[in-house]
Amino acid sequence: MNGLPADVASFVAKLEQAYPEFRIVGPLLARRDASLLAFECVAHELVQATFHLPEISVATGKLTWWGEELARWAKGEARHPLTRRVNPRGGDGPDLRLVDGLIDAAIRHHDAAPPADHTAQVAAAAPAFVSIERLRVAMLGTPEAAIAPQADLAVATHLLRELARVPLTEEVSVSAIPMHQLARHQLTRAELAAPGAARDAVARAQLADIAAMLAGMQPAIDGVGGWMARVRRRCEQWRSRPLGRGDAFAQLWGRLDRAPWNTVWLAWTAQRRGP
């Protein structure tokens, strides 16, 4: 991204790859709220370490390092290019037990049994995202009332991408599809590796649950979530709309690499409504 140091731009590029709306709103944030953009990059790194590193020892080691870095940030001694760009905005600084919570979440994720249903799936993922949102409050001074709705949004975003990864991994994550969906469509977890009508039906059913979750959180996000959360919810709602005929996962991946055509308008109107 133009105007950013190379060591920061590399992390922003990873954020944009995961969430294409940042290709549009990222330059605005870089100019108007560099701390928020840097925190979004930190949050992405924490999510990747918690849920997407195959070796638990690597995941816990990386999260431990982040805990140490946040302790340095609280003392004004940050070393990482991202934390150096997050300016304190009041509060008592991050409670480092929140990083311990992320380590616990990573261990549970690696050792987890398959969730029984969508409710159990959400409950398993939620603690990690609540911890990250509590870090946001401590570092950026955002309202505590926003913790729950923004964590819910992050969970839905996470589940959408877990679903999309189903055909791309040799061993499907146990958290990607709840057991009741597999039973309903008479599939085993191993059979998710093979394309077919049943796998597409599971994807559509799981996507419908995520879409319902995103629709249900609209009042809370619009009320206290902040303008960036409002934009991101609308983008994820667009991605989780019903799929057309054909390969469900090909369509889903096409959406994950794009943002809605009206994202600029969404960002402008969301900002006009307030922080």
C-alpha cells in the first residue's frame, strides 16, 4: 500500500488478501486512523496463530511472543512494526491473561471434537474472538459494549472461511462442518474431500446458518459496532448470500476474493453515521 513502510505494508497485504474490503477502506484508514489499521493487522495475526497453524507448539510459541510484545507495548517499548503504530488511547493497557486465553483456545482448537451443531460451533470459536475484542478495547479505547457484537461478527467471518477451506485441505478441520449437517446429508468427514451434490448441499446449509447469524447481529453492530464493523458485516452478508447452481465452493471462493461493488458507498455512509 502506497505511503506505508515496507514492513507494515506486508502485513496490510495479508489483511487485504483475507478481507478484500480493506483494499478499499485500508488506504482511508492509513490516512485517518493508522492505529485502527495496525490493530486490524495484529488481530489477523492472532487469529492466524490461534486457528491456522498446523503445529500446536508453533501456535503457542507465536502467541506467547505476541503476549510478550503486548507487554512491551504497554510500557512504551514496542518492537513490532504494527504495535509501534498503535497509539494508546486511554485505559489500563491490555490484560495479558487475554493472550493466555488465546493460547488455551489454540490448544482446544487442535484437540477439539467435532461440534454437534451450529450453536456449539459458535460457542467453541467465540472465546478467542472475545479475547481479541477485549484487546481492542484496551489498546484503542473502544466501548466495552462493542465487544460482544464485534466478536460475533468475527466468529461469523471465521466460520465462513473455515467452510471455504473444506476442499483445499488434506484433512478437513473438525470445526468446519457441524455433525448434524453431516448426518443430515449422510456424509462422513472424510467424504467432504470429494466433490459432489451432497457436499454442495452441506456447504449451502452451512452458509445459510452463517447468513442467518450475520442478519441477526445487524441491530447490535449498527448500534455499537463502529463504522468499520458495519462495513464488514455488510460485506460478509454479501458473501454469504444464497449460492447459484453448480459447484458451491467455486462460487464461494470467488466471493471471498472480492468485495461488493458498493463498498465505497458503504464505507462513506457508515462513517457519516459516526464512530
